[in-house]
Amino acid sequence: MSLRFIKIRKLKRILFTNKSSCFCSSFSNIQKDDDKETPVTKFRKTLLNGPSLKDFFQNDNLRVDKEFDSPEIPYLQNMPAMGKCRKVYFDIYGCQMNVNDTEIIWSILKKHNYFKTRNLNEADVVLMITCAIREGAETKIWNRLEYLKGIRNKRRKDRATLKIGILGCMAERLKHKVLERERTVDVVAGPDSYKDLPRLLALSDDNQTAINVQLSIDETYADVMPMRLNENAVTAFVSIMRGCDNMCTYCIVPFTRGRERSRPISSILDEVRYLSDRGVREVTLLGQNVNSYRDLSEGSDFYTTTTSLVKGFKTVYKPKAGGIRFATLLEKVASIDPEMRVRFTSPHPKDFSDDVLEAIKSYPNVCKNLHLPAQSGNSNVLERMRRGYTRESYLELVDHVRSTVPDVALTSDFICGFCGETEEEFDDTISLLKTVRYNMAYLFPYSMREKTTAHRRFEDDVPPHVKQARLERMVDTYRNIVKSVNYSQIGERHLVLVEGVSKRSELYLQGRNDSNCKVIFPIGDIPQVNGTEIKTIKPGDYVVVHINAANSQVLKGIPLYHTTMSEFYNKFNCSHNEYLNYSSTF
């Protein structure tokens, strides 16, 4: 029998009789039995005693203290340690979606050993959740970065370097420019990469700039329960969809937030129930085009009908088949808690079908406050904007909405100075404001965004001073209208959800009525609706307020009594408007 065959038999016997021993000890035993170590065994022993995968990780956070003797993935297993109990400061800009995104981000980071702070000087990490819809919003971010750079430079030497992250729409739009212009930025993350933040922040510990701006076709963060930034607030935002398919020529949203995708309805309802159980009295359903919601999680055959638009409206994409629609979602959310108000923003006028309007009309807790963004009052400008409707079709929709929901309060968005807009075309916008008489409007001068269709096809030819003059004219017209609308409500009694102490005086409380108008009234003790018990007014209460003063921004009044939404609308078995007219007579 050859010497080599004897060695193989010895190796097999060692391996099978002592499975718990490692390869290194096995080869060590062989060497003990042999006076002379062969080149093969020497190589094998060197290989097995050499470095493992963990030795190639430069970041200590990604190292592991044990051998890779299990199928668990070590860098995922150690993710909770990445935060190192560091404090993160959130700097939020832009729309309600950014507030909700911040709550998603905070939920992710909290699970990875981060803490939240409201004190910028205490922060180890500053995350700026940014907006890119207008140039002014981005200018604020650049100025803020200069300020943060100064804080970082003045930081004590015994503290770790302040980490700065740019998140959201601006990160998606200007990813390369951010890295080239601001060397102080450590992390750049787009709206669809928030789950990757713990890894990105860990990479930045080695003085690397970490970036992930990959857009997703299916990310809705449905599996993340947002952590509210203010847990004592009686209102909350609930994201139901992300992205937009409308491709308006002036708008950057499809390029910064991607295509439309809807969150599964079961996930939305679970979150609303969670909020209701914790005392939240009002939820706002959020999305870039919220009323085009179309959940396919139940299968595309759940509804076989195709999407339909309001009469006189069109869009750039083909009709979409299947899915649970917004009207169904609205009804299911409203049914969870009759004492919880339901709002939604931002919708598109084309998607206000009759079933949506009937759902709004049928549920008292669905606020009769609808956003109908017009953007312009001139049909030619609307065509250049690719809005999909004319002035006439928009006004026809307004009439239909008001006939279906008589007590509705309308709000809108307007842009002045869009490419090629003449004075005559702008006059139509002023005319539309006066015709519709909105309860609230958001007014802006046009600012061209790169990547948009307008940037490729049109020229931003309206001078800045002309844009500013038109904006001022819009603002003056709007304020006169809304002042008149608010004055007309003096003498009425409104159901107000109390939100907290007024920002201007601790002697007053503030809340909002069904129309989403702020109502100011004095602190005090008032009776229940039946007049038998006196209670102090606190946040989360519904109170009836008699309106006795108004201006272009707020309503002011005297609190009369505590009530519930059901009592308020059912006591006289009438609509909100009928109740106001009736109650104002006594």
C-alpha cells in the first residue's frame, strides 16, 4: 500500500470521527503523524489559516466578530449597529409628501440605532429632505448648505465630523451638480432609496460620498410604518401612491419621483387604523396625483373596467385597465372611524369622476374641500402646459362639482409667466380667479426646470420683472376674493377640530373647519352639546365655533360647546351647509 493512500485513509478517519474539529486541526494531526510535511499539506494549511472574507471589509461597522459558520448574511445582520446611537436632525422643505417621506426615513433609521434631535447643534447627521419643483426652493437648499458648512467647520475637534445628506427630489434632479459643487455633502439619496440610507451613512464614515438615486417602478414603502415626527399631533399624513404619469410640460415631478404606482389598499387601511387607535382625528391621503389611485395588488382583474376621464379632459397615456380605484379607497378609509376627518391632496381635475364625487358627498367625515389645480385660465397656455383641458371644460367641471357637492370649498394652483404667456392670456387667469372664487389658492411665478418638456421645446421668454408684476396682481386679486368669501361666513357656526395653541398668542387656540380654513378662538371651558357638563377645550376636540370676525387668512370666533362629528351632522338630519344656515338663526 502506497504512502499517499495511507495518508488519505488517515484524513478520512479524522474527518468522520471528529466532525466538530476544523480543517486546520485535521491537517495539524496529519503533520504530527508525519515526520515530513509535503508541499501539498503545507499549502492547504496556509490557505485554511489565511484571511477570510471579513478581513477584506475596511469599515468596522461591516466586520463581524465570529467566523462565517452560518448561512446568515453578516452585513445585514449587523445593520442595527450602524447608527452608533448618533443623533439625526431633519431639515424639511417643500410639500406634505416630504413631511411624510421624513416620517418614513425616521422609521427606517430608528430601527438602525439612530436618535432624533430637534437641536441642530447636537446633531451628528443632518438630512435635508428637498424640493425641486421651483428654483426658489433649490436656492434655499444651496444657502442652507453654506450655513451647515460653517457649523461643520466650527465643530469641536473632539466630536465626530458632522455628516450632511441631501435627500428627495433635488437629490434626484441635481445629483452630479450637488457632488461637484458641494464637497461637504456626504450622502445623496433619491425618493426611492430611503431604505438604503443606513448603508449609505455607514459608507460615509470612511469619508466616502455615498449616492443612490435609482428610481423604482414599484417602491411605495408599503412595508414601512411611518414614525410621526410629532406624536402629539391630532392630524397625520398617509401616502397612498408615488410618482406621476401626466407629463405636464412645466413639471419636474415625473423625472424626480418616477412613474405612478399605488400602495396596496390593505397597507393603507392598516396605517389609518393604527392612527385612529392612537387618537389621530384627521388624516390626509397623499400622492402626486392622488385621485388616479389604482391598486393592482388584488390582481389586474379585480376591476375589469378601464380608467375614464372627466368630460372634456384628455391625457398623454392610454386608458389603464383593472385595479381598485380611488373612490373605493376613499369609502373604505372613511368607514374606519366616523369621527376621523379624511382629506386628500394633490388631485388632478381629470380624475374627479362621478363615483369620487358621490363618495365625497356620502360620507360626512370626508371633508368637502377639494383641490382643483387650474395652473392657468387661458386655453392656449393650458395646451402649452399639456394640462389636457380647456378653460371651458375646467369651468364645466367646477359647475358639476358644486352641483354634486353644494357646500364644497375649492382651492387651486396657478402659475404666471409661463413660456410665451401674453398679457391677454394672463388676463384670463385673473378672470378665472374672479369667476370661481376659490377659498384658497397657491400662486407662483414660473421657473423653468431642466429635463422638462418645456425646457426642450419652449423658451422662458417672460422677463422676471413681468413675472413678478403678474404675481403681485394675482395675489391682490386672490386676497380680495378670499377676504370676501371669509367675510360671508361671519354669523355661521362651524365645526372645528382643535389642533393646539395659536402661534400668535397663548390665550387662543387654533383649529380648522371642514373647508380647511384656520379658525382662531379663545381658550376656555365650554359645555358638552347637551349642556350638562363643562369641559376644558384641548387638542383633538371637536367644538362648535360661532364666527364673528374674518380676514383673508383666518376666521375668528367664540367657542360654544363640545360635540362630535356625528352629533353635528345628524342632529338635524341635514347637510353641513343646511346645518350652518339653520344654526345661525338661534
